[in-house]
Amino acid sequence: MAVPTKMFKIFFGALLVTCAFAYATEVVRPVTLPQTSVTFGGIAELRDDVYSADARFSTEVAFCKCFSLFSDVSYRFISLQYEVADFEQQHEILDLKVNGFNESYLGFKLFPVDFFGVSASFRFAPGEGSQNDRFQRIAVEPLAVYPFSKYLLLGASLGYYTFIEQDNFQPGDEIGGQASFVWKPFYSLESNRGLQLSYVFLLRHRVNESQNKNLLHRYQKMDDAYWGFRMRGEIAYFFKALPFGYGFGYEMNRGTLFGFETGHRVELFLRYAF
């Protein structure tokens, strides 16, 4: 029965990835070896005085120990902008009427040798649920993982990100890097039950300014080079009797290297690990 069960898991996972091809928002994830998992989550986000609620569906399907496909899907239900005028103490809540699918990401992960691999992904144009990151993007990321122990996995990656021109507007290319760990304290490897912690820190730099080619050449540069970071921490508990775990994640994004401009995202999720 082992072979049919394994084939069913691969087929089911491939079906989930196919469904996930639609639309999504990028998730900051630790650098790991190919694995099969499905995550359902509910997200609350604060960004630029805008409060939003999303549902997320994330999949990764490992067809072997060295290759997997991954995708992330999220749907935005509501976005409310809340502003306060300090001098008059006026409070205003505005429904932005933005709901629908966010950006979509689909990619693969390949590890031709034990500890070193590469990941490539494509971001599709978003639906009505996103007013950010409107451009299609291609990303290539060399990966490295190191199993420090049976309970601690360290990971790192570098990345190059280029965008596809749209409406005569060309976003600048970006480079980046991230470091992560997955730690399983008080975890039983035999029964796959226990506590799992993870943390990711990602730093990204726009290496050349974006260009608005609708203007004269001397006015095309947008002066938008930047350094920015994102970080995400997760805590999850996996059960012995049930095929899933539940957890909590907190993410800080849109951080600037020397400033305080940030966005915040919290998530409650269920994760199925096959």
C-alpha cells in the first residue's frame, strides 16, 4: 500500500498546485529542502494606514528529494483606510472597496546536490485585491541549507529580481538575500509531533532606478532606489493523531534600512505536512 499512497499524495499535491496557479501574495518562507505541504491561513494586515483581511492558500509539492513546485494564493476580502487629523481630532474610515485575488506566484525548487540548489519563480499581474506590486516579475535565487542537527535547519539564499515592462514603465532590477532557520524543540521525529519554530530575515536592494518611458529621456528616471527588509517568525504545533498542525505567524514588511516605515501582518494557519 505504500506505493499507491505515495502516488496519491503526489497527484493530490500536483492538483493543488494547479489550482494555486491563479492568484496569490508572496510569502516570506524559510529556505528548506523540497517538501510537500499545504497551508491554509487567515491574515490581518496593516499597511499605510490601510487595514485588510485576507485568506491564504499555499502549497509545495515535492516530486522527489531534489525537486518541488510551489505556489501561493491569497484572496482579499476587505480593505479599510483609517485616518486621524491630529489638529482637529477627526476620525475617518473609508472602505476602499478593494477585494479579490492578490498577486500570484508560481515557481520551482531544485537541489542537484545535497546542500545547494536553485529556485526560480514568476509573479503574475494581480487581480482586484491588490493595488501594490502591479508588475510581472521573474526571480532566480541560489539556495543553501545546512542541517545543523536533526532538530535545527539553517538556510540562506541570494536573489536577482527583474520586472517586465508595462505601459512604457520599467521597474528597476533588484538583488537580495535572506537567512532563515527552522527549529524543532520538544519535537518527536518518530511520531512527527511537537513544536516547530521558524524565522526569516530578508534584505532587498533596488540596484537601478525605475524608468517612466512616457516622458522625455532626461526625465525618465524615478529616483526610487532603496534598501528594504522583511522578517517573519512562526510558531506551530503538530499533532500525532491528526495530519496537520496549527500555528501563528507575524511578519514585518516594507521596512527601510534606516527608517521606520513598516507594514505588519499577522496570520493564523493550519498546515498539512505529507
